Amino acid sequence: MHKNDKLVTEYITHRESHFTVLRKQFIQLTGFKVLITAGLLIIGGMLVLNQQMNIGQFVAAEIVIISIISAVEKLFYGLELFYDVTTSLEKLGTVVDLELENNNEKQETQYYIEDDAVCIEAKEISFQFPNSDTPVLKEVSLTIEKNDRVLIQGENGSGKTTLLRLLARLLEPSTGTIYFNNTNYKKYCIDNYRENIGVITIDDSPFEVTIFENITCNNPDINKSRSNKIIR
């Protein structure tokens, strides 16, 4: 609820900012129409009174000016659609420009997760983001055997989530090695490896489906009995 409230508040704030610009432009357009119409009436009336323009010329000039104002008004009314289109293109560009994962590792391999005995071991792994001056993790070593329950505790920014992503092979360590069943986990098929490991972080949001479908990612090969066994 707190996260939803935060997202809705940010959305409303940006929408208010968006409509503030449109309202400002609409006020400017209205002022422009008032000034042009008033100026036309005053100047045209003076010219007619001074007999420098007849009524027919005055009416014709008014029609031309009103046509130009209507065209400008239509242009202003179309600005909102133009803003939406440019915003959509920018969002699409942001997604398209994201760096793709290197697919070179998805090559044929003889290593697949089949053995029931599972052991994950990290030896002196470190990780540093490309634009960071200091590493998030430095020479971390740990071993997780089958049926182990491990608590990783630390302050915000200490690298807990980064460590989980390294073990799940969502990130690659800058230095050090991670072993799965005493074998370098890079030898395993990356798709097969990720299919057998689940990671939930504080930033993750559930899909708008049932809890069971969230747990299984709607995988038809996973039945409820297997899911309940894992949950227990």
C-alpha cells in the first residue's frame, strides 16, 4: 500500500505538472485571441470611421484574421497529443537502448542441474559497478550446503542484494569464483541454472494474478503439490 501510494503520488505530481503547461498555453492562446480580435475591431472601426476602409473590406479582413486564429487554435489543441507521442517515443528509446545480455555463454554444455545434492560456494568474490569508485562487495567467501538456511544481515547498501544476484547469476563477479557442486558455475547452461534458482528482492512486485501463478510464474510443469512442498 505504501509503495502504491508513492507511485500514485508521483504520477499525479507529474500529471499536474503536465497539465500546468497545457493550461499556461491555453491561457496564452486565449489572450492572443482577445488581443487580435480587440485590435482588429479598434483599428477596423477607426479606418471605417475615417472612411479609409469600407464595411465590405472590414468584414473580409475580419474573416481572414479569424481563420488564421482558428488554425493557430487547432495547433495548440494538438500539442497535448504531440507531447504524448514524444514521451512515448522517449520511453521506447530508453527500452531499446538498454544493454543486451551477452549470449555467448548460452552455448552447448554438458553441465546441467540434475544432481539432488546441491552446494553453492563463493570464493573471495568481489563486485564493483562500472561507474562506482569503490566495490560493493570485497573478497566475500561462503558455502551453502543442501538444506541450509542462511541469514545475510547488514545495513542498507552493504551489498546483500548484490550478493544474491551474484549467486543467482544475474550479475557476474568482478573478481573471484562461484562454484556449484564443486564446478565453476560458468560451465553450467545459464538458462538451466536460472530456472532452478529464484530470487525475490524488496523492489520486486507481484503480477496481477493469483499467488500460485506468481510463485510458479505460470509454468504449467509445476503442480500445486510440488509448489506446496517447496513452500513448506
